[in-house]
Amino acid sequence: MLRLVLDWFAENRSVDHPLAFDASARWFSEAILPSTFLRRCRGDPHGEGYTHADGAIGHFQFGSTSQAKLSLNADSTMLKVTEAKMFSALSHRTTRAPGYNQAARNVACLAETIRLAGLDPAAMTDIGFFVLAPEKQIERGVFQGAMNKQSIESVVRHRVETYDGPKMDWFETSFLPVLRRAQVDCLSWESLVDLVDEHDPGFGADLSVYYQSCLRYNQQAKSAG
């Protein structure tokens, strides 16, 4: 579902929307994002691995050692990351960091990606983290606790303070500027289907049918689990 939506936005760049592409942006599914808390050695009790983004939109390239390891271009002005959900919530922790939830982790990885590229967040036109989920899940408040900037700042600050290493400078000079600049929001699949249908009725109808199938399959899988 996410790939269909992102591909549609890539083909319809004039549509005004938080997921909109500019003229030179691209998208990629399952990109690998760096973390400032990467493991420093085997068994590092405070470290973590790379984060896999369900979807990324922006101006980026991939390293020679890993086709999916994302890095920003020197002139990048856009980086938006999406997390696709049906009936699951955001993860609440990592193995080494209880409470370090998926929203905070993704925004922290956005900040690290931008830092590694040597870019000024204030000079970028679009930075964002978006959760795409069913309208009913959003209305139920499934993501509300994690998807606000005050919560994200608090969670990442705690991660920095409990990490065995100097990270407060990163927090203040790299993370906070990105958090302030970023758009953080939940977008319903239903609103996206409606938007596509408004601009592209034929594809919108097909997307609606496919989305209903996704809901049925995921609901069945959840019930079976």
C-alpha cells in the first residue's frame, strides 16, 4: 500500500500534500538510516543497529557497501520518512533502550542523516516523519502519545542522558534543530485514497479496493495471532 501511494505521488508532483515530491526528489522503500547510537563493539549495552524506514522521500543516494544504506546529497533540501501501519502500534522500545519508541528513533535518525551530510536543517525545505495508518487507529489515539514533539524531545533526551558516551552536544546542535524544523504527523490511509481518487479517479478506485483488501487481510492476521 505504501509503495503504491509513494509511486503515485512521484508521478503527480504538482499535488500539494505533506508527502509531495519536488522536481528532483525520489522515493525508496526499506532504506537503512544511520543512528548516532550505533553499536561501538559487539555486545555494546548502550548501542543499537540501523533503522529501516518503510519509506523515504528526498534527495539521497546509497553507499557502495550497502544498496539500501541512505545518505543525503550535498545539496539535499528534502528528507521525509514514513512508517506504514495497519493494526499495529509504534514499537515502544529497542533491545538496549526501554522507552526509546519508534517515533523518537526515526526523528533521531533523521537528525543523524542530516548531520552526516553536513547540512543545515534551517536551509532544508522539507523534513518530516509521518505515520500512515487507518483512520480509526488514529482516532483511537494509538499513536498520540508518541507522535508529538514534546514527547519525542523528552524520549531522545532520556536516551542521550542514559547513553554511555558524550551525546548532549549532538542533542543540542544536531537533533533539536531537526525536531524544530520537522513536520511530525499521522496521515490516514483513507485521506490518501480520497486524495488520489480526487486527482486520478481510475487509480483511486483501484487503490480503494486494494486498501480494503489490506484491511481484511491484516485484521484476519491480527485475529489469528
